[in-house]
Amino acid sequence: MSLKVQLKPDERIIIGAAVVTNGPSRTRLTVDGDVPILREKDIMTADAANTPAKRIYLAVQLMYLARNPREHHGIYFELIRDFMMAVPSSLPILDEINNSILTGSLYKALRAAKDLIAHEAELLNHAQRDAGLRQNGTEDSKPS
């Protein structure tokens, strides 16, 4: 089955082990074969992996792009174990990622890892809002 991809001007895409950069105009590609494909918006760099969930996404991405995904299992499972202990509410998402990896559906695991990043961001935003309320004294004060 063919995959049709439209690229914006100067957009990059990973096809297999190659990074393809589009020219100055829109382009439509048809890719035949079973190779990993990642659009620029879905690519996580090591520098951008600045939270635990993003590091998990990066590990899954490395598995997805690797010829031998098992080479990255050690670091992935270490990251997952630490995240699960720190954020137990993430267990359903972590289960989805793990099941996708174990069944060889690495692109599906990447999509679930994006959900994990969103879950982490939601928790961090909630914690920051709560901390701000406590600093202003409105949250901790007792009603009169």
C-alpha cells in the first residue's frame, strides 16, 4: 500500500534512514514499501527531549527508526519504570505504549507517547496553577 505525503516548502521528513528536505514549493510524494516515515513535526531531537515523557517519546522514536528496535529496549524500559513510579495516573497510556511495542506496532506506540507528553503537560500545568494559588494564599485560607 502506498503512502501519499504532501510536504510544505522546506519541510523535512525521515524516510527509512534518510532525511529528505523539500525545496521551496509544496511537493507530493508517494512512498511504496515498508519503511519508517516521520514528518518534521513528529521528530523529537535529543535537545527537545527535556521532560521525562519526551525522553520516552524519543526512545520510542529511536526504536521506530532502528533496524533492530531491541537495541533501545533497555533505556526505554528504564524510563518507563521511573515514569510509572512518579506518575501512576499514566499507567493506561504506558500500557498502550508497551502493548504497541510488544506487538511491533511502533508507529502506534509513537502516537500513544504523544498522549503521554500531553498528560505530563496537563499535570505540570495543574501543579503550577496549584502552586500559584498557594503562594497567593487563596487556596490554603479557611472560609470565614
